[in-house]
Amino acid sequence: MNPAGPALAGEPFPGGGQAPPAGAARADGGETRFPRAGDPGWVEAVAALTGVAPARPDPFLEALTHASYRAEHPDTAGPDNERLEFLGDAVLNLCVTDYIFRTYPQRPEGELSKLRAAVVRAETLAATAQRLGLGELLRLGRGEEATGGRQRPSVLADAYEAMVAAVYLQEGLEGARAFILRTLGDDIRRLAESSGACDDPKTALQELSRRLGLGEPTYRVIGAAGPEHDPRYTVEVRVGGRPLAQAVGRSKKVAEREAARIALAGLEEPAGPGGAAPEPEGTA
């Protein structure tokens, strides 16, 4: 129920069946890894992408139905995904807020707000939907299809939020949270590290060293020079008992920040599995 990613061509889908062959031709002349929503095999495709086998296909079909398709097929399309997108937006914001609040306890409210905004913005969600293959499953109207709607960031971002809502309606909040962290976990870590390194390198270094099991960074003044009205402090930072960087500043605080910034470049975090979420700080 929790695959690391979409099934590859020819591999079994969860619950039976197989992914369509790579480059499988479609009746409309295109090629796709997955069938369109409503076509044979689409339920298995959704299970492969989300890790959730639809018990009732209707909400998932709705999540993959663009308003343009409903406009062209008003008698047969069923609802479009706009209402689910509304619900999914709220679920996504709650789950991301809860997660970053618990994972980054050292960060102030302002930084957490910026991080959440970066995670849930349309560009991030669209890239995630594209990576999952949600665009290939969408039901689009002919006009939307012809103008590149399947790759349009706003369409993809809305589809991701609608899929979050469909998972939430079936699996509840914990199921939705698991789906979000499985698909956005790498983005949360990347954005947290880039924003932290820019705004607060000491906190970013602390978070990274904890995840690597190296404990807390330590800072030590190893030199002071200059006149009393214009001193220069040299600070050394150690991680895991090993000196990583030295920096000079007009105050100890400035020198510590610069040493942390340099040390961040010297620490490398092993790449985790796709979609792996960062471990919370301060866990035993």
C-alpha cells in the first residue's frame, strides 16, 4: 500500500494488473505510461501512483476530471475536480503545517510560514504531479488538451490537491498525511535546507548534523584581534568532534554564523529513498 513510486512499464500494479507498456499508443495518437481516467486500468494506475487502492473510484475519477472535460461532456462526465481541489488545499496546508511545526522546533513562526508557502505553492505541487504522472491520467477537454493543459502548472497543481482530497475522503487524515509526505517529503527537506541555510545557517547546520547522527555543533573562539572599538573574532565550529570550519567576524555571533555557513558546504547528507521525509529534530 506504500510503493516508493509509480509502477514501471510492465510491472504489477498493487492489487493486480500491470502498468501499460512504455510508450503505449493511445487512440488519440499520443503516448503515455498510464491510461486516462475512465479508461481500462485507470484504477490500478491510481493505486500505483498514490499507494491507495480506490475502494470507491468516483472521488478519484472526480479528482482527475478537469472543468474543460465536464463542459464538453455535461451529461456523462460527472463532477469536475474544483470542489475537491478546495478541500485538498485545506488538508494539504494542515498536514504540511503540522509536519514542519513538529520537525523544525527551532525555527520561528516567520520562517515556518515561508517554508510552508514554498512547499504548497503551485510550482512545487505541479512538479510533484508531473513526477507522479497525474497529468497523464487527467480527463481534459479538447481545447485544453490542444493548448498544453496536460503540462500546465496550474492544472497539475489543482489535480494534486484534488487527489489529496480523494485520498483524505477514503483514508482519513492520517492516510492523506502519509500520501503528502511520501510525495512531497524530498521537497520539504530541500526547501527547508535552502531557506534555513540562507536565513539561519546555525539552525540549518544543527538540523543537518542531527539528521546525520553527529549531535550538536559546538562553537569556540580561537582568536581575537584588533582594537577594542573594532575587534575581530575567529570562531571554529566542530561537528561530531571534528573541526569543520573557521570564520572571522566583528562579533562572536557574526563569526559563528559565517563558520556555520562554511561548515554546511562541508557536510554531505546521504541521499534517501525517493519521497523520504526528514526525521524530526530532537528524536531519540
